[in-house]
Amino acid sequence: MTHAVVLGASMGGLLAARALAGVYDRVTVVERDALPADVGHRRGVPQDRHFHTILRRGAQVLDQMFPGLTNDLVAAGAQRVGFLDEARFVLSGHELARVVTGASDIQATRPMLEGAVRARVANHPGVRIVPGCDVAGPIVDRGRVTGVRVVLDGADGVLEADLVVDAMGRYGRARAWLTAMGFDTPDEDRIDVDMMYVSRLVRLVEPFRDKLVLVGPVPGRPSGLAFAAQEDDRWMVTVVGMAGDHPPTDEAAYAAFVERAAPPDVHDAIVTAEPLGPFRSHRFPASLRRRYERLRRFPPGLLVFGDALCSFNPIYGQGMTVAALEAEALRRCLRDGEHDLALKFFRAAAGITDPAWQLNAVADLALPEIDGRRTPSTRVLNRYVARLHRVAAHDPVVAGAFARTIGLIDPPSSLTRPGVLARVIVGGLRRR
């Protein structure tokens, strides 16, 4: 194997490049944006000014790919936050019990996280990152993708490749290319959340006891927030509103919107904090999952990765962790060679995406304000999870099981294991 081209240098593209490095002699990552020399925002990642996290399972995989990465991030100021001992979760209107779970996340601004990964990838032998390079389309020879046409500094060019990876996010090009090549396009699952989030960095006037407070939406109030410690003694305030209930960006209305969801101490900390910049808003219309694993035919030489496969509701903070797990899966698939690589990878990626998508769908469809098809099993799961949250407010075992699940350490099925199921049923009945 000689040359792989990755389209997109966001987190998904960078992690795909790391999986390919060493398997292919050369890996070229092309990116339309100019890239900051160190840490900085860029136009192609409009969500980078909002809350981001790498969950415990994702941190484990990143440390395997880039030994020492998370320790380096923490040394540079990122926060390592223990779920339910240093983080407060208010879900379905209930604050989960405090307990040490072994689940933790890494919190930092998106430019810091992405900049650290980009630097590691760029320093890997055989990898080249080319900014300011737009993609014009694929090169196809007898049904196989053999490269891409690009535009760099106003000049047309060609990058020949044994493998082209579409990691250009939820608006990736692969579906249009499949149509042009005469292939079927994947079915698409969609949950219309009509969400907007408004964020800004602040500096607190007084110390705060938690490193993270996460308040989820509830029926009748489809809004929530994340209040998270960041590097350089800063805090990220990200307020979200779903189903068209969008946060405002003027000070008085914003403070009132925050008060709807925030516990009193969080509200006080936010409204008295020193703003470190203007409000930044970003709209997210729908969660999308493209079922590439169901296709029977797919052109050799092409692969789809990251948000181009599945774009999650960002309120749950699972996107970067899922991308890391997909990179790990891609590396495993490559051990068997290029034959049927795409279909093998899509099946492996589906196994990673399934539990995260299930968690998202259950949470989103628990809100009557969100339009969507609710099967009988979905309704049962919604009632069960609501009861689980209620029991987890006073049962550390149930709270810990839930924290490990949302950290993607344990699968959603762990929440219905006999030990947890009995506590949820009996505890829920007793509380009622």
C-alpha cells in the first residue's frame, strides 16, 4: 500500500490519518481551511467555540494512538474530570448521586484538543497535512476511486491514491459521488432536534466546587446547559435549546434563559462571572445517521468516516470519542488488507455507533417537543431511563452504572443487567 488521501483535517480526519499512518507509505490530509500554527479557531469548525469533551473510553483510545497525549493535555491546563465525584449531572430533573465511578472525561476548548492531535499527526512519519486545499471531485477508473481532483492556490491538481477517505463532516461528498458513479446511496436515520447552542468563555469571581455541571432538557423545558472548567482558569458556559426553544444572545434575556435550567449556585456563578468574549451561537438542525453498513456494493478505493457516517446531537458530547473508536476499528480492518475494506469498516463502525445512537435517540425522543417515530420499545425505554434517573439520585450503584454507560465504557445493555434492573424497579417503586 502506498498512498492514502484523507479529506478533512478536523478531528475525524486527523484520527483517520493516524489509523492509516504506517499501513500506507504516505498519508496526505487535505483541508480547505487555513490551519492555525498552534491553537486557534477556524472557519470550517463553527462549533469549536462551544463545550467539548473526550469521554473516558475515547481518552483511552487516544492514549493508545498518541502515547501520553491526555497527560500532556492536562499538564497544559485541560481538565480531567471524574464523573459523579467532580461532575454534577442533573438528568430528568434529578441530580445523580455522588460516587467515584472510574469514568472521567478530558475537558478543554476545541482548538486546544484539535491542535494537540493535529501536531501529533503532523509529526508522524509519512503524514503530510495540506491546508488551503479544496476538493473538486473523485477520480474514477472502471468503478474504482483512484484519487481526487483538488484546487490549491487557485490551481487545479490531482492526487492519485490507493484509498480516499471522506472525513468532511456531516456535509461530506461521498453520497453525491456514489450517485454520480451509479451506486446506491445509504438510507438515512434522522432526528429533527432543531437545536441552537449559545456559548462563551468566562472567568469566575469565586471558586466553584465542581469541574462540570451538566443539566439535561426535560419535557416542558427542552433546554439545558453545560458549565465546564477549561484551561487557563476559564469556564465554558454552553446553553442549549431544542425544538425551536432557542437561547437568546442579549444579556438580560440570556440570564433569564439560564435561570430556567441552572441550579441556583450555577446561575449565580454564571451571571456574576467576567465575560471573556461575546456570545457565540451555532444551530444544529438534526442528528443524522447514514446506514452505509447496509449497502451491498461500494466502490473500492473510497471510505467514509466520522460525522459523514453519523452526526450526533452534540449535547451528549460523544462525537470525538466515537471518532476515536472508529479509528481503532479502521486499524483493525486494515490488518486484513484492502479487499472489501469499506464494507468491513462500515459494519465495524455500525457496532460502535449503535449504542451511542441508541442513547441519543432515547434521550431526544423522551421530549414530547421533538418530532419523531416512537416505537413501543422506545416508549418503554424512555420510561425506564426516567425511572433510572430518579433512582440514581439516591442510589450510587445505579448512578455509577449510568455514568459508565454515558462515558461509553459500558454498553447501554449494562443498564438492564439484573443487579441494576432490580435496583431501578424496586427503588422506583419505593420512591413512588
